[in-house]
Amino acid sequence: MTKLVKIILPLTDEFNLTDLDKNKGFVDAYLSDIDRPFLDSHLFLMYEWGDKKNIDIFYRFQEMKKFYNYRIIYIDKKPMIVYCFVIIDLSIKHLLDGGGVLDDKQRLRVLQFWQFTDSEINAEIIRGTMIIDYAKQDSVPLGDYLPTEEECLMEQIKGEVL
């Protein structure tokens, strides 16, 4: 998870630290999706899919005000669910654009969210030197290629003809 995601996530006021628990299937969080570049100003949370451990998150996320959608992708043949949330707050959008500055209230929210356990975030917020490498932003990984039903049928027909 990049530093910018670690700052933006607490500012959305929708998530808590337990949402990011690896035991609940959490994989990572992103600010872009290479398969859906038109979804700028969105936050993406990726979880392992197919286990009952994250079913509560599945229903809770869909009830959130900023929930946009979800999709299931396969990475290394493992199903993942990617939740997408709209970033509405202008101060967060300014951070995304590289021009935002955290006020004291926002800094405190970020520190409290991470419960002062993230040394990188703690140091920068306490020092007041939020240096964010905007070029170093991650995207939701590309999913495995899944053939369509028609492609599977065509391959089956080709095999029978040969």
C-alpha cells in the first residue's frame, strides 16, 4: 500500500483498521485500476474471494455511501474481489492531484486510524513533511485472461474438427 493510500483511506471516514485485516482476506488498496482508467478519484480495495471470512465486509461495503461497485478478477488463478469507492471530498481530491495539504484535524485522523503503528506515516505527519512520490502509485493488478463462453465453444469445435 502506497503512502498516499495510507493517508487517503482514513480521510474517507468509511473504513476502520479491521477492514484491512489479512485474516479477513485483505490484499491491498489502490488509487487506480489499469483495466478501468476512467475511474479516477476512486479508491480500490482488493480482497481474496470465495471464503466466508470476508462475507461481512461484502455486505457492509455495499451499504456505504461512497460505494461504487465491485468486480471479481483472477490473479494467478485465484479469485479476488475489488471494491471501488468514489472519492468525493475535495480536500482528498486535492491530495490526489498533488496540491493538497493536510490540516491538523486530518493529520490526527490519519494517526488515529493507523493507531500510531505506521512509523513512516507517523514520522512524516509529526514532522509535517508529507513528501509523496506521485509517480510511484500502484494500480489494481491486471487480472488473468479469462476466455469468453464463445471462445471456449470455438476452441471445443476446433478440437472436434481436427
